[in-house]
Amino acid sequence: MLSFAKELFPHNRSLMGPDIRTSMQMFASKHPEFNLIRFKTGTTVFDWEVPMEWTIRESFIEHESGVRYAQFADNNLHLMGYSEPVDKIISRKELLTRIHTHPCDKSAIPYVTSYYKRDWAFCMSADQVEGLPDGKFRVFIDSEFNPGHLCIQEAIIKGSSDQEIFFSSYLCHPSMANNELSGPVLLGKLIDYVRSMGDTRYTYRFVLLAETIGSIAYLSLRHQILKRNVVCGYNLTCVGDERAYSHIESRHGKNLSDIALRSALLGHDNVVTYSFLERGSDERQYCAAGIDLPVSTFCRSKFETYPEYHSNKDDFNVVTAQGLAGSFCVIKSILDSFEFGLYPRIKVLCEPQLSKRGLYPTTSSLHAGQHPAQQLLNVIAYCDGTTTIFDIAIKLNVPLRHVLSYLVELRKHDLVSTFSEANPL
């Protein structure tokens, strides 16, 4: 995952244009399951309209002495996304009105866009701005707008059931590692993992798109089938750091995706749960009134909460192999639980005799109830065919991956049946 993120990093992705197409092609070359969906400029998608495609070739600020600043070639965050073309001489005073700086970090270059209003601006660190000399400046932006296509990549891996597990991530930002690339590379890793399972109970759907306009366009095309089939889904973003594990709840915070993620995060340090009132990514669209998919958002450090967010400092000092691997393990435990069977049911009445199966001590003592196998009995107590693996983990306050390991052991001894839907005794 980390290696692929580094390959993708230099490209100047935006909503539409050559670099996001290139990035999507890079994903398609690794994951042939992807199919391309395109929406033409001007297409109405619910209350929105697909914009023009933006191409940028070069931009810079040049002092009358010949010294250049904020060159796009040096860092693609130096130019406000979707800036219109300009080539003129302006004063330092006027130039300062066209420069964005980071609100908190004087040494950081901020990420700024203006997708739906024609404008232009540059982005610099406050330290760089303070170093601008007096005099005249040439501002040069070689960009153009043309009719094009909003591109979405969709992969569907069919299972024995039409019920779907859904994953979405966005690929529309330039060179930022956590906010932009960690989600897509995790999504790609999950495609590989699902494919490695072979035959699956569930169907898995994966989408890569542009944030907001991409998810709105996708929903305009697929919302009916998604509402019919999706039982659990996640928007993946900012999943590459090691600082926290974050859950942004669905609109009401109690669908299957919320319960599953809550259980999967048990046992991890620094878990933060955010309500839907603190939303900010594509959970806004997937959980919108009238759509109401069982989708929540999974992050490590939530967007907007870590200091490097939306700046040139969101790099591979923030995103690490260990951070990405931790995110994969969380989602893997959820997928493994779905494929195991969400509703375990014990096959015997009363407690099974675990000792004859080597699962419990054969001699009693004052502290027998504190034996590690007592947790196995606790799991069994809730295997009634109507309680999900996720609810069992939450009830016992035991990490999902551990509950699943107990259930795998019980199934080895033919003590539990598993079902995809509630199946009471």
C-alpha cells in the first residue's frame, strides 16, 4: 500500500482532468475488476451539474527582478485548484489579496480549490509571503477549461448473495498522502483480499471517485440498487497515520456499519467516535435523507483534526506502512465476520462440556471462573442465532477479532452454526 501511494503522490489530481484519469488507470492496471463510469460535463446529477474539465500546465509568480515564487513545478499545491488562466503584471499589494496561507502553520503551503466559481489564486507559506520583496510581479497561470468527463471506477466481486458490502474512497486531491491516497490504496488492498477469499457469501462493491460531486453522480446512477442491496458500507479516508482510530457515525449512528466498526475498534488505543454532526466527507451523501445507506466513515486521524491536513506537510512522515496495516486489520476483521456468518447459534442446549474438548480445565478450583476459557463461555452465552458477532463483541467489551477467533474454535468442534440472517433456536 505504501509503495503504491508513493507512486501516485506526484500527480496533480483534481475533480476532472488528465491526472485523475492517469491515477485511475494506475488502479485499473492493478485491479482489473474496475470498470469506468463517465458523466459528461453539463450532466445534471440531482441538484448538481458536472463541471468543466481543468488542465494546468504551468504557473508561477515572478518578481520584476526575475526571481520566481510559488512555482507549480516545485509543488502542485502552490496553485489554487481550478484556477483560471491569467498573465498580467500586478503590485505587491494586489498580489497579497491573491495568496492563501495556512491559518495555523506559518511554514505550511495550504490546499485550496475553487471548483464552481471561476477565480484564480496562489498558495504559499506565510514565511514565504513575508519574504516577498516590494515591486511589481508577473502572475502567470497556463490553464484551460474544456468539456470533459467526470470519471468513476467501480468494481463488483459477486458472492453467493446479492447482499452487498460497499466501500468508497476518493481520488481527487493533488499531492497529499493521508487525506488523499491512504483511502484509495486501502480500498485496493481490500479488493485483493476479497478476491483471495474465493467464493464469498456476500457481494462486494468498490468505488473510486471524486469527493462530493463524484459520490453524488454515482448515487444518481446507482442509488436504487444500493438501497436494495447494501447491508454495510464504509467511506475510507485518512487511514494512513498511527495517531488514532476514528469512526464518523451514520446519520442516526446505529446501522450495521456503525455497530461493526464499533466492535472492530475495541481494544485499540485512542479511539474517537464522531457524530454525523461532525461529518465532512462522502458520508454526507451516502447517509443523506432519502438515500440513507448503512454507511459510515472510517479514518485513523479524522480529516481536519490533524495538523498537516490540507497542506504540503501531509506527506509520508504522516502516512506509514504500520498505519495503513492497522487500518487494513480493522476492516479485515469486519469482512471476516461477515463471511463467517453474522449470527452464530450454539448447537446444544445448556452449556456444552468444553473440558472434554480440551477447551476448559478438567479440575475445578476456587478461581476456575477466571480461566481464559470463561470468555469462551461468555461468547457461547450469546450465540442465540439472533445476536450478531458485532453485538456480542460490544456486549462483552472484547475486540471483534478475538470474538471471531473464539467462534472459529467453536466451529472446529461443531458447536456453532452460522447464518447470514437471524436464525433463532
